Amino acid sequence: MPMEQRNYTTVDRILIGLDQALDTLLGKPHVTERPNPAAALTEVELSPEQKLRVARLLRVDHTGEVCAQALYQGQALTARLPAVRESMQRAAREESDHLDWCHTRLAELHNRRSLLNPIWYAGSFAIGAAAGLAGDKWSLGFIAETERQVCAHIDGHLRQIPMADRKSRAILEQMRKDEQQHADVAVKGGGAPLPGPVKMAMRLTAKLMTKSTYWL
């Protein structure tokens, strides 16, 4: 039975969250029914330099999805309204698709996940839980702003990935569509615009994450 249809206690949700964290960082995430958008596409020959560049970009995207998982899980834990919690849980499952797709593509490129993922997961979970405690309208506003920044981030990667690499591009293009949809849902759900200093702090944190995970 889906999690949102049962009456879980706070302790239950914490234990479920721990299991989700382990799956996110070490195992295989719980994906939806959607197929990998790159599965049916043919691999192309990339130069060693291109392959390394793409892999590093995808590693950053993978860590971004680790952070998204943690944010949604933290917010779902502290959300006050059941409808908001359900929305967070559905978004987290869709983000799990992104996580799985990026991990699969990294393996195809013979590269690895970031060594810093546990650190970024813990920090993002704490931020998500704090946003949820601030109230559902701020939690939803945080989601909307996060997803807008992620869309801009993906646009930058799409400009850098070779046009011939249709597999990587297909994954990122579908991810962007999903992120924009999550932002729209959060706004329609009552998300409040965040103050300018908060947006700036989010951008600086994202920049630190992208710079570090590109190399590590």
C-alpha cells in the first residue's frame, strides 16, 4: 500500500526515510513506471575528452538528484497538510527516476557517482526538514525556487553536452520537463515567493555543490 494512504507515525516515517536514504546513496532507488528516455537510443562514439566531460556533468546532475531526494524527504517528514506531504512524496518518486537514469548513464560512460553524496544528502535533508517546519507555503515556495534553479542548471549542461550524445541529452531534457512541472505544481499548491537573500544563498550553495562534485 502506498505510503501516503496509510496512517504512519512520525517514527515510522523516520525509519522509512532512513531506508530511502540508504537506497538513494548506496542501492537502487524506488523508481516509477516510466522508462529511461535514453534506453532505446543508440550510443555514439565520443572522444575520451568528450566522454570525461559529459560524465563529470552527469555526475553533478546525479548529485543534484541526491539533493532533491533529500529535500523532498525532509519536507515530507515535516509537512503539516496530508495533501502537501503526498505531493512531496510523488515528486520524490519522480526524482528517483532521474537518479536512476543518471546513474545508468554514468555506468555507460564508465564513471562513478560523487564521493561527496552522503554529505550533500545530509545537508539537503536538514534544509528540507527546516523548510517544512517553517510552514507549507514556505516549503512549497522553496520547492518552486529550487526547481527553477535546477532548470537553469540543466539548460547550462545541455549547452555543453555534444549534440551527437543523444542519450545524455534525452535524459536531461526529460528531467528538465519534470523539474518545471514540479515548480508549477508547488506554485499552484500555494508556494510563497522566497526573499531575495534566501534565493541568493540557495544559488551559492548550488554553486559549491556543482564545483565540488564535478571533480569529486
